[in-house]
Amino acid sequence: MPDTEEPNGGDSMNIGENLRRARAAAGLTQQQVWEASGISESTYKGYEKGERPPPGDKIATLARVLNVSTDELLLDEGERSGSAEFRAMWRRLEMLPDDLREQAKIAIRGVLMSIEQEALRKAC
């Protein structure tokens, strides 16, 4: 049978790599992240090593602590590039007045987090 999909371990490793990259970009130590996230040391280190993926609620928490989107933790860079349709929507978002743009970003983040959590629940 052809190997067309990565096993779950591959997905976990991508998340682990993304966690390490985001943590380094934020200038945080592993300890700072696990303490701020309310995650045990061994569990967090397991996430970074790709031993197991974090559950949806922890992905959202980690994204907040690391000041990144959940997409930046869950997806490879190529998967985050977006289609022409989404790029057009983002351009429209950028044209909004500052106060409305911030409101729209908050609403979009909330919707995405809900959808991602639901997708993770369905995947388990």
C-alpha cells in the first residue's frame, strides 16, 4: 500500500517543531511555557518532542502563551499560505478602520478556535 499519509507521529512532530519554533521566536524557555500554560513538564516536553499532540484546549492555550495562531502550531508553513480567496479577504480586513479591524480579528479568532476544537474532537 503506498505511503500517502503521514502517521499520527508525523503530525505530532510537526506540532512539536512548530512549538519549538514559536517558543524560540517568543524568547521563552520550555519552563516558562509549561508554567504559563498549566501543563506539566513531562507533558510539555513530550509535545515538543512530537511524542503526542496536545489536545485542542491546550493548543489554544499554548497559542495564547506563545502569541501565535493555532494554525501556526497545527499546520506546516505551506498549509498556512492560503488561497487567493483568503488573501483577498485578508486585504479587505486590512482596509477596515483600526477599531473595526480589531473587532473582526477577535471574531475570526473565536470562530476559528471553535471550528478547530470541534475538528479535533471529531478526529479523536
